[in-house]
Amino acid sequence: MAFVEIDKTPGSKVPKPFERELKVLLAPETHSDVEGFTLLYSTLAPNGGCTDFHSHETSGELMIFVSGTGRAWLGGEEFALRPGVAMYAPPGVEHKTMNTGDEPLQIACVFVPPASSDYILKNVSAADGREGGERG
């Protein structure tokens, strides 16, 4: 069954300057009854945890902001982030999120079509060696 508890799901940590934790919660390769999407839970560290500017070639990414505050850049525009806000990055559109507050910025990210867990973990590893503005 496709049932997960976020706090009991192991994650992958990304060090500074992109300090965050990523958890693949639901995906076709983790749950046989999941089709058509990947659900990732991202927690950006307080006071500057972020992603780099990046885009996804084949998947759109729907981001639902659950807790915390921050800023996002999407297709050349800047947005304020807070609980209850959602943002969609279509395939190929560059975007970035950053925590500007004192609490973790938690984001439920839905990739459609699914992004493989291998793709996500590969990007975690690649972020270890990136500098602040490099594209992914």
C-alpha cells in the first residue's frame, strides 16, 4: 500500500551551500501501486538553506509549501513563500527555492511524470560539488 510517514522515512542530506534534506516518499519504484508521479519531501535548513537554479528536462514539479518562509525564483520572477502557497515549474523552466526564515522550510514536491529516485539522488550528489549559482 502507498502509505508513508514523513518523519519515519529516511532522507538524503545535502551540505551547504544547498543545505537541505530530501526524502522520496512515494514513487513507482518504491511502491508498486504508485503510477504517474513521484512525491518528494524537501526540508530546507533555516537561514539560507536552498536549491541551486535548476530545471527538470522531462518532469514538471508542483511544490506545496507546508511550513516556514522563503523566496522562490521561477522563470525569471521572484515570489514570497509561506504555508499554503503552491508553485509549479513546468519541464525545462529554471527555478530555485531558499529559506529566509528561522524555521525549516518544508516543501511537498510532486513530479509529473515521475522523476526516478536515481535521478533525485544523482542531483543530491551533484549538489555536493556545486557553487552558489551553478545550473543543474
